[in-house]
Amino acid sequence: MMKIPLIDLQAQHDSMKQEILETFRQVMESGVYVSGPEVTLFEKEAAAFTHSKYAISTANGTDSLILALHAFGIGPGDEVITSPYTFFASAEAIARVGATPIFADIDPLTYHLSPELTESKITCRTKAIIPVHIFGQPADMDAFMELGRNHGLVVIEDACQAMGAYYKGRPVGTIGHAGCISFFPTKNLGGVGDGGLILTQDEQIAQRIRMLALHGSSRRYHHDMIGYNSRLDELQAAILRLKLRKLDAWNESRGHRAENYHRLLAGTELRLPYVSSGVSHVYHVYVTETDHRALLAAHLKKEGVSTGHYYPCPLHLQKAFSHLGYKPGDMPVAEAISKRALALPMYPELTIEQQAYISQAVHAFYGIASIGFRGESG
């Protein structure tokens, strides 16, 4: 029996172990561990990679969202519309700056925040929209930018799961007024600890974010505003520099593995990921849908295959947001997907043999003879 994890970080790190160890040695011997040359170089390289004028590193993806909202002056009394089907931080950041998260339901195919339903939630208190590039697929940014223009709203991209993805030829995170990235270890570009990034084309916003991230300081021991302590450390920056050079190849490998799954799982009752036209999906995770989520997950676990449940409780029904007054049935699509979603193993190093084994286990669950697979894994 094979043992196949949902995400295999060890496989990635084993492939570049000597590079990582040498980088670690260099950083340790430099004696500079915070706000040093590795951070400066990483920000420049990340800006070049994303074709962004400014890239400001942060301590984590959640801080990226908080700092971006704060930099645009969003706070108490304001409303920000976002998706109920995403990681908690997307809405947590809104609440953390004192604003109110407003949820609109999602598209049943892409799982993205619905632009049409978003427009229906806009009020005189709405100040921003946070579309989420969920699971690595870009949201409909044309529609959200049009909403922003028509209603005078800031659009902040939550691209925490989609580093390296493109929307109509443009890198995600560079289309809105700001874009937020996470480098949590499980992300497509992950560190060996926490880390984050904010992208923007606006010089004033970039300067404000930089000050906010450094205790509201523009020069040492002089503080123009109350800020945060949100800095990427030198070791994370150095390792992210190494990995950034490999990200395009890793994302391409994820795409090949997604194609393999599409072929291998054809004919099962699983609803496979839908991909919009004009976008590049980088498959942070490979999420399917099934009416038998719990049973299939238990069957695969018995066969040694790990799965993921994204996300068992949509945000509008989280206890932390109970004061907002949402109730079951308010977001029917998000609630349905939360019950049906099942993520299969996905990482660049996943092999054809592993995918064939997973496919056979899925087919066996549904009582279907496993189909053969002929092709290349990329």
C-alpha cells in the first residue's frame, strides 16, 4: 500500500537540500537576520517576477491583507465585501482593522466571489472589495475592477494561494490597487516559516505600507503613525529567492498533474476542477466535489491517501462572525461546496504512479473498473 500525503514539503526540500543548507549557512554567518540584503534582493526579484512597480515583504499573508487595508485608510464604520468560501484570514483582516466583513455568495463552478452578487451588497459604507484567487485560479478581475471604478471602491486581491498565476496575461496581485501574497510553507511558493508580500503600482501606498510594517517609522526611532511589526526575516527571504527561480517550473508541473487527474478520473462521479478561459490555474490544491465526501475521504485514508477538506465551515457561519447575523441558507452555494469539497494530493513532485494509485482507489470506491493511463506527467 502506498502512503501519499496531501502535500509533500519534504520532497521539495530534498530536491534542493544542499542549496537550502548553503543559504542557511550564509545567512547565519552574515550576522544580519532582519531587514538585510536578502530581503531587499527578494523584494526586487519578486517585483520583477510579477511585473509590479513595488513589492513590500511582510511577516505573513494575513499581515499583508491587514496592512493593505490600513494603507488605504479602511477602518471602523467601513464595509468590505469578500468571499465566504476562503481561509479565515481573508475576512479576519477586515475585522482586524475595525471594518465590517460583508459576504456575497460564490460562483458554483469557479468558487470565486460572484461579481453580480457583490454589486448587490454595495452600500454607502462599502469601501473595498477583496476577491480571492481561490485554490490558485484567478478570479474575474475585469468585473471587479469595473465595480471598483463604477462605485469608487478599492480592490485588493487576495492572491495568497495563487503566486505565479495569470489573468489574461497579467500576473495576479498586480491588477487591483494592491495584491497580497502568502509564503506559508504549503503555498506554491512557500518558505520554511511564515512570510508575506504586498504588490502595488502606487508609490504613495507602497511607502505607507512600508512605514506601517515598520512600526509606522520612516527613519529609525522616529514614528509618524501607529504601525505594526511585520517584517520578513533574512533566512525566509534568502530561501524564497532560491525557490522563486523554480516557481514557474513548479507551477507548470502542477498543471501537468492536474491534466493527469482530469484524464485518470474521467468517468467517476467526482466533479473535477473547472478552469475559466483566459487564466492560468496554478493548482495550489486540487479540489473536487462529491456527494460522498466523508465516505470517499475515509476510503482513501484506508488506502493510504491523504485528502483535504476545504473549507468545512464557510466564513459567514463562523462563531467569530456570529454578531454579523448570518444564518444557514444565506450563502447556499458556499454552504453546499463546503460540504462537498474534497482535495486530492497535489504537489510538483507527485508521480504518475502515485496518481494512478489514487485514481484506482477512487474508481474502486465508485465500483468502476480503473481505467488505464497513457501519457506523460511532464
